[in-house]
Amino acid sequence: MPQVTTPFDPYGQQEPGQQQSGQQQPAVGPAFPPPGQPQFTPPPQPHVAPYDPYGAYGAQYSTAPSSNTDSKAILSLVLGVLSLPLAFCCMIGVVTGIAGVVLSGLALSEANKTGNTSSRGMAIGGIAVSVVAIVLSVGSMFLGIALNFAS
């Protein structure tokens, strides 16, 4: 009968159940460490606080969000935006634009003192829009005068 050989395994592993002559299977280590060696102790468990129905997350939020935006800053931005279409109506845009610039200046100085960034941004926006509206209003006034004299 011909002899059956197993294919060469480049990693030196054997098929399960086969043993080479002169070698024994490695024994499984003991379940416990030998005496004299330190045994594993589990890490201490962290302290768990008693159950809090509101939790730590609910304590940092208020029930109603508070708005720190200054009313002068809001009004200055509203006047600036309103003065844009009014820039072409009989100098009304100049009046609302100047009121917007004055209120924006007051709101900006107050926002710089308190450090309120949302009021500061609205005040800067109110100044920018109001100045643009004043320029448009004065420009449309000069354009109307020039067209009146040209005819």
C-alpha cells in the first residue's frame, strides 16, 4: 500500500490530531498562578451616586432661554433696514438712517461695556445698513435735482 503524505506547511503547523515523532503537544497552563506570584485583583469600582431623576444634565439648563440682546441694537438694525426702501421717498430715508446710526452708536458703546457679542453684531449691522441708506438717499436727492435742472 502506498504511503500517504501530508502537504508541506510553510508555517510549521500540523493538521489537527497529528503529532510528529519526538514532540509532544504543549500542555495547557495552570488555571491559577503558582504560589508566590501576585494574583490578579480587579480594579476598584467607581463610586456611583444615588439615582437623581433630573440628572446632571438638567441642572445646567434653565427653563426659558434668556435673551441678552439690547433693544437699542435691534431697533437700530430695524431702522437701518427700513431706511433702505425709504431712501427714495422724499428724504425720509435720511431721517430714519440718521436715527439708525445714532441708536447703533449707543448700542455699540453699551455692548462694548457689557461684552455682549450679539448686541455688538447687531449694532455694527445697523451702522452699516443705515450709512448705506443715507448715501442712497442723498444720492437719489442729487440725482433728482440734476434731472430737474436738465429738463
